[in-house]
Amino acid sequence: MVDSSARGIGSTVLGYPRIGPRRELKRALEQYWSGALDAPGLRKVARQLRLDTWSDLAGRGLDSVPSNTFSYYDQVLDTALLFDAIPQRYRDLGLTGLDTYFAMARGHAEVGALELTKWFDTNYHYLVPEIGADTKFTLVGDKPIAEYQEARSAGVETRPVLLGPVTFLLLSKGVDGFVPLDALDSLVDCYASLLGQLAAAGVAWVQLDEPAFVADRSDAELAALGRVYSRLAGLSRRPQLLVAGYFGEFGPALPVLAETAVEGIAVDLVAGAGAVSQIPLIPGLRSKTLVAGVVDGRNIWRTDLRTAASTCARLRDAVGDIAVSTSCSLQHVPYDLAAETSLDPSVAARLAFARQKVDEVVSLGKDASIVAPEGVGRVRRDLDVRARIAALRPEDRRRVAYPDRAAAQAARLGLPPLATTTIGSFPQTSDIRKARADLRTGQLGEADYEGRMRAEIERVIRLQEDLGLDVLVHGEPERNDMVQYFGELLAGFAFTDNGWVQSYGSRCVRPPILHGDVSRPAPMTVPWATYAQSLTSRPVKGMLTGPVTILAWSFVRDDQPLGVTADQVALALRDEIRDLEAAGIGIIQVDEPALRELLPLRAEDRQAYLDWAVNAFRLATAGAAPSTQIHTHLCYSEFGDVIKAIDGLDADVTTIEAARSKMEVLADLATIGYHRGVGPGVYDIHSPRIPNTDEMADLLRAAVEAVPASRVWANPDCGLKTRNYTEVEPALRHLVKAAQRVRASL
Ligand code: GLN
Ligand code: ZN
């Protein structure tokens, strides 16, 4: 047994938010980028945020406070710069260190930014390092050491957090066929020097994050993990090493790490609860500190302290020493529940944000046997919804066979082959945004607001008629965000005033809190859709957000399976579709851009997820009449494991991104026998570039070679809300012309 008082970790968190409790860093960054703040000014704001965080964490009683969890933009980018992994095109800009960093994050003049992608299965996004044969890793930075010293000068002893070398390379992208993991040895040399320097600076513990190992990994990758940590643990001058895995179970990586001489291993016992039974079976853990992540770092519910304490108690005998922690960094939850004054008290009573979670960890760490009484508020229950869920039958998720639906829809809609449409939103002008903001603050009355929105809808309808589009949309001017809009109109959701979470860089989101049974007190989109349809004889497409996407971009309840929550949302959407149909809307799109985002990290968990996700979508849509055409929209084209699910959704038309990948997705859809309508995007809306008629016609020609023209739609890749009219108008004009041209040649 290791003497925990001499060397233990006690209570800790794996990381902390850094954007600032009032988004101070966001504002400072944006001022710096616009030239309104200079570099020393930005550094001052950053330093103050770090000092405030350390003193708060230490003051609340954490035994071990993390450092190097601050970032100006992203911790993966920080790691790339620490080891000099800077692609030549950024070096050539000749900028200062800080501006090179921001050039990699955001692009500079002609040089684009590094690719941005999702951090595992969270809504945080990291910048993808580029590693090639000419990348020469060198320890050039001192951020972890400088921040350690900064904290120490302020009287707080900290545990620097580093992204582990194996995960860093697994998250990187190889340039010109280079395999990043082939550079592991030289990168580990740099980590070895860094550990030496940290030890010399007085650091007692270092945390190395290896979350890539909660996903499926090859034997070679597992062996590399073992090799790296055996080597680092064998260094003569180094701090004690804590290797952290989160967002799931370490699984086979756990015995590999247990065999190395690292002193500590942090496991996620929330997303990876199976580790509780695995840990006692691994003898190597008996000599190590186990950092038990029993407080959920990703969700906002109060911890059931009794259960958490008993989990720790169960593990205590199986390991050398136990410390209490969050399951992952707290960067995925908002700072402080105390900043919320307008939340329903019965909802607030169930919540814990980052600061409250620190208190939970501290109280669990002090004496796990004496924990505060539960006092957790009650979930909003809706017996009608529960009864409906209980009474669901398989046929509630089934429509009549597609050929019959297709015939009924063709007869009703009479659309040409290569029918033209858009994905839903039109550019959101500053006038529209202002009207929405003024409604919120009360500066604009309901009736005036409605008048503004109607005027905008009319304008957008007239524009689409003028452009010659076949299926119109109302343009979504009334929507701030495709999930928040519905959350605000559904019962069972709550919204925060300050609950910001970093999405990437300075961009933050305030996810809705899905806290109780979901129901729809009143129609949500019907008046807008009906008004739009009243203006034109062409079909107007109703526009809804699907159940999976609503869950993916909210904090969701953890007291029932996600599939049940998704079904509750689906029932609300099903009712909305019924009301839209009754109002004469013949085409309804249910967006599911997040379908792939929730895909579990381990392959063995994927089918169960896809089953409930697909089922919820079908529950939402299967009540529609055969003559109602159901569309869905997915934002990407690399489906991988999800491709079969697209067929499972059973939508009549699926619109997807395809412009950049040159229609490749059509071949993928063919392999699964997809035989319904498809709208491969021919206009890449993520770029300000205006595509010309020829190139869109070429893409459409490629499409009709792969799929019969009667099933092909001509549309952009995604919604138009982030573009402006000077781009959108000509682009859509070209799109309509391209469709007409290809139609004529059929
Ligand atoms: N209907 C939405 C829009 O057009 C879809 C957005 C999305 O796919 N993310 O804005
Ligand atoms: Zn999209």
C-alpha cells in the first residue's frame, strides 16, 4: 500500500473551463483579433483567468489542482506548438509566436486554418495537427512549465496536464501518406525532456491524457501505449505520472498501463462504468493510485454522492490508493450554477456546474462515508407522454412501402426530375437578428415581431419564385438555433443565462437542458409554414429538427435510456407533422445533422445506438400520410458506419453534403441499396465562392449517371444562414439553370 498522505492525489478534477465565467477570454480574443487589444493586454486577461481558477480550485479544497488546462484556443494546438509541429505554410508567414498560433487556428490571409474536428464524442472541436516526414519534433515551448511556475508563485501547487503523445499522434493527420504514429519515438524524446524540466521545476505529479484509448485500438497501438509509458516511467528524473482516459472505458488499455511503472491511472467511471468490475481483476493496479472519475464531467446533473462513495469504497481494496475525481475535464460544462437566477428552482436543485462539481469531489474525497443528504429535486413527469410511449407498437414506426408512397407523392406534387430546393435557412440579416433580440428584451412587441418575420418570409418566398426553385422554404428567420428554437417551445427543457460551454476557440454555446418528460404544448412551426404556403402555389417544405439532433446538442437527462428521451421528442415532432399536414403542407423535412455525432466510440456499442436513433426518427415521421413527402438532411458525406442507418431512416428524400467530395456519396448509397430520393449538395455553402452553372451541371450529370433522374434533387449542401445574399442569389440562380440544363438533356 502506498501512503496516500505522502504522495496521493486525494481529490481532483481532470481539467476546468477556461473561457472565463463571463466569457472574458472570448471577448479578449475577439478584441485582439480585431486589433482593439494588444498582445500584452490579451496575456493579462489570460493570466488573470488562470490565477482565478487556481485560487478558486485550491480554495474549495481540492487536494490536487490541475494546471496547463488554460488555452488561448485549443489544447491540441498548444501541444503541436509545444513540440514545434508547425506546417511550413504557417512558418512562412513570418508572424510572432502568438500570431502563428492564431494563423493555424483561424487562417491568415491566403493560408487556411488547420482542419477543425470533433473532440471524441463531445461538442468541443480541436484543431487537427499535420504530421509529415519533415515534421521534426523539438521541445520549443515552455507553456506547461510557465503555468506551473505562475501558479506556484501565486501559492498554488499544481499538477500540469499534458495531452499524451500517443493520443496526440492518433488525433493528427498524416501529410502525403505519412503515418503520424511512426514519429512516436522522436515525440516521446521530447516528452522525456519536458518531464525532466518539470521535475526540475518542482512538479510532483503530471497528468498525461490518453483518451484515444477509450476507443477501439489495434494491438500495435496498444503495444505502443505500453512502450511509451514504460519508457517515460523509466526516466530517472521525472514527476510521478498519472495517465488519464475518459469518455469511456480504457478496456484492454488498462492492463497495458497497469504493467508499466506509472504511478497513477485516471478512469472514467461514468461513461466507462464497466471498469468497476475490471479493476479488481488487474493485479498491477494494487501498487498504483487510481483516480476514480465518479463525478460526471460532461453532464450537468448533481452527483448521487451515495452511489459515487460506494463505488469508491468498492475499489479501495483493489488498488494501492484511491483519489476522487471528475470523469473528464470540466471544460464541457458551464462554470457556475450560482450565476443562474432565472432557472426553475426545482430544476436548479438537480444541477451541478463546474464549481459545484468541484465541491462534490471535495466532499467525496474528505470522507466518502459521510456525504451530504441527497435532496435532489424531482424530474418533471408527464403521465400522458409516458402512457403514449408505453403503448407504442412496431407499426407506429412504419410507413407504407416506398413505391406506393412515391406514387402518391408524384401524383400530388407533380415535380420534375432534378427538382430544385434549398435546405431550409436563408441568410440571417442583421435586421432579423435585431428583431429577435428586441423581442427578447421587450423592445419589440409580439405583433410587431410577427409582422417583421412575415415580411421576411414573404421576401424569401418571392425571391425563390423569382429564382425558379421548385420546392420553397420559409427561410427560418424566426430561429436563433435549430435546437434551441424547438427546446424553447417544448415542455421539459430549461435554458440558462450564463451556461456557456466552449465549442471551439472563442465560440461558445449554451446548450438547452432537457430535464424532464418532453411534450408539445402547442404547434411550433405551423403558423409560419402556413403563412409561407399561403403566399405561393408552389409547395413549401415544412422544417423540423430531428430527435437525435435535439438530444445531441442539449444536456440530456441520465435517469432513463437516451432512446426513451428521443422517443418523447419524436412524439412531439410526430404531432407537429400531423398539424403541418392538416394545414396543407405536403413536404416536411426533419433535419438530423448530428446523427453521426453521437456514434459511440467503440464499435460494439454502435448498433444499439443506431437502433434507437433510427427508431426515434421513424417514430417522428411514420405518422405522415403516404402522400406527404418526408425529407431528411445530413450535413456531411463521410458516413462510415452510419451509411446503413440512412436507409433505415426511411425518408423519401435525403439531402447530404457532396459538392466537395464530388458526389462520392452516391456510390456509397448504391452499395447499401438505397433506392429513394437523394439530394447530393451541388453548392458548397461553407465557402464564400459562388459556383457557376457548368460545374453544378457537371455534378448533376454525375448524379443522374448513378441514380435515376426522377429520384435526384438539386440543392445546396446545407442551410444558407451563414452566407449573405450577394453570394446566395447568384449561386441559386446558377443551380436552377444547371438543373434545367441537365433536365433538358435527359
Ligand atoms: N434546416 C437547417 C438550415 O437550413 C439545417 C441546418 C443544418 O443542417 N445544420 O439551416
Ligand atoms: Zn447541414
